[in-house]
Amino acid sequence: MKRIFATLIAFVIALPAWAEIEIEEVTSPGGITAWLVEDHSIPFTALELRFRGGTSLDDPDKRGAVYLMSGLIEEGAGDMDARTYARELESLAASFRYNATDDTVSITAQFLTENRDDVIDLLRTTIHDPRFDQDAVDRVKAQVLSGLKSDQTDPNDIAGRNFARMAYGDHPYGTEGKGTIESVTALTRDDVVTAYQDVFAKDRMYIGAVGDITPEELGALLDELLSDLPETGKPIPERADVSIPGGVSVVEFDTPQSVALFGQAGIDRDDPDFFAAFILNHILGGGGFESRLMQEVREKRGLTYGIGTYLVPKDLASVYLGSVSSSNDRIAEAVEVIRDEWARAASEGVTQKELDDAKTYLTGAYPLRFDGNGQIAGIMVGMQMEDLPIDYIATRNDKVNAITLEEVNRVAAELLDPEGLHFTVVGKPVGLETTN
């Protein structure tokens, strides 16, 4: 059975599904709404459940509680301890995966049609009756603490923590969602139970399903699985007040190569100019070897093996980030080149050829995201959370192609802020000192 499931997974991943995707909104008899892509070509279904709030729901002195809880959900449920639960899941040839981010807790389930009823019974028990046994809490907490200790010696993690603290201050985004060694050490089983109660509620729930299931079957499944959840969970925090002063922060760390995380205020996903900013980012630093920063920093000067930039539109704040690493004696030059390219793009904009090439790549690469039922289910849930229309997949490339050179260059002038660009550098950089 397990081998058959693995074979089906591989087959699903190979499906050229993008061109035929038709999303239907389904409302269960009990009033639960989901998006469905019905496909009966193989007896397999992927289900994605996502709950808004994520690790940002943690109280300041309980950081890491939601993350720890998400790692404990499958450590036993109902009358099954962790080992019995794992054996039951394996016997059903099903896959469950839980994940917590700043903004969401997600549950991904994949299962064969023949086992659907038993899988949903097990998933329901997992969601509604997790055990949170003390031995499991101690074991998973130890795993989280081990990871946090390792992060303390990772220059990239150090840079991320320091940048977040500066950018978001006292907002939950300002500290690591996994918590700190001190906060996680202090977490109790009661804290885990509270985090569970904070997260799983109907007022923050988004659902996508893809595969061998009809709207009627999905509606009945959703009521069976989720109708008993409480109506509301913990209130979601207010938006963060992003504060990123221009300049440099140096974090001394004994390493031959410095790591730099750089960024400025960003742009929200629902901003009318988001697509223009998205294309601009591809040209400036998000387009791999074809981007300006890769050409200037790596290809022409050999200052790094890699550099990239990316828009980060979170639920409660938006930033524009990039990262680069270079030897301690060359990182200062890399910082100077990046700032110069940021300023050049802001003042001069991009060329028509750069815009055309970016559109060709971004529209051509988009279908590659839809390479399996699980991926499609996840994309549909993301669309719901971002309040995108149900026909977005079919119209997204048209939106990219509609962006004009004038729009991109106007957004470049308005968004890019060379003076507000901040570099958090971890290492022993030569020629760089903290400026603020």
C-alpha cells in the first residue's frame, strides 16, 4: 500500500495540470467554504487547511508556543500515543504535515480515495483531541532547543534576528517565531494547550482540496472534520510599525566570510502597484543570473557567489529584503555596489528590454508551480488568504503582461529608497562599522 501511494504521488507531481485548472467554490451543509479542483484521473486527494495568525499569536513571554504546539500535534491523539499514531497513519498510506509560520498554521493531508473515511477520522482526532503528553512535550521541546542553539552560530540566522528586531521592534515579527532558548525552556504543557486553543478556530480558516473528490463529498468531509471547532480564536495582532533606518549594523562574528541581510520598507500584496514592484524586483535582484545585482556584484567584480532580493509582504507588515555574502575584506565593496545599483534603479529605472525579458521569464515560469495536487491546494489557500479572485490563476499572466515601462519606472522611483537601505552585516568586515 505504501509503495502504491508513493507511485501515485510521483504520478500526480508529473501531471501538466496548470492549463486545465478549474476552481470551484464549495460550501458545506454546515456553512464551511473551500475551493476545489476536481480531478478523478487517479484515486488521490490533497487537502490543505490553513489558519491565519501563526506564531504572531504568541504572547511576548511565550514566544515559541505556537511553533512548539505545531510540532506536537502528531505526537499522539485520542487514545493513541505517538508510536501508535504513527503506525496508524502509515497503515493508511496517508501523509499529514503541520507547519507554523509568522502568519499561519497549516495542515497538509494527502490520501488515497479508498482510505478517505479512515484518514479523515484520524485527522479529525488529530485536530480535535491532541494528547500533548508530557514526555512528548519534553522530547519536542528538546529538539526545538537544539535547533535554536545551532541557530546561534549561524551567521544567516544571526543577521535575520538582528534585522527583524530593528525593523519590527516589539511586534511579534521582531522576534523569532520558534522562540528563544529562554522562552522555549520556560514553556509548559499548559502553554501548548493555550496555543492550540488560540489557533484552531473557524474565523481564520482557509481550505483547498484537489483530486478525486466531488463537491458533495468535500462538503460532508469538511463538516465531519471541522464543524466542531470554536467560532473564534485569539485576536490577531495589529499591524507592525516598520522602522528601518538607512545605514549599517555590524554584528561581530568570527568567520572568514561576512553575511549581509539588507532591506527597506516594502509593498503590500494588495497594493495596486504590487505587480510592477514584482517585476522590478526580478530585474534588480530576484532574477538569478540575469538580475542587475548578480551581474554587478558577482559577474563583473567577483565579490560573491550569490546575491538575491525578494519582496516580503506579510499579513501585518511588508519589507523588501536581500542577502549577500562575501569575504571580510570585500564585503564593504559589495555593500557599496548594492547601494549604487539601488540608487541607479530608483533614478534611471529599467529598460524596455529588461522589462520584456522579465515578463517572458515570469509568465513562462508560472505554470511550473502547478506540478502536483498538493502544490495546487496550497496555492489556492494562499489565493484565498490574499483575497485574490477565484480566476486569478487564469488571469495572473495577463496582469504581468499588462504592466508598462512607465509603471515599473514610476514604482522604482517611489519604492526604492537608497538612503533608507539598511545592511546588517555579520562577520569581521573590513571597512564597515555600525552607523546607527
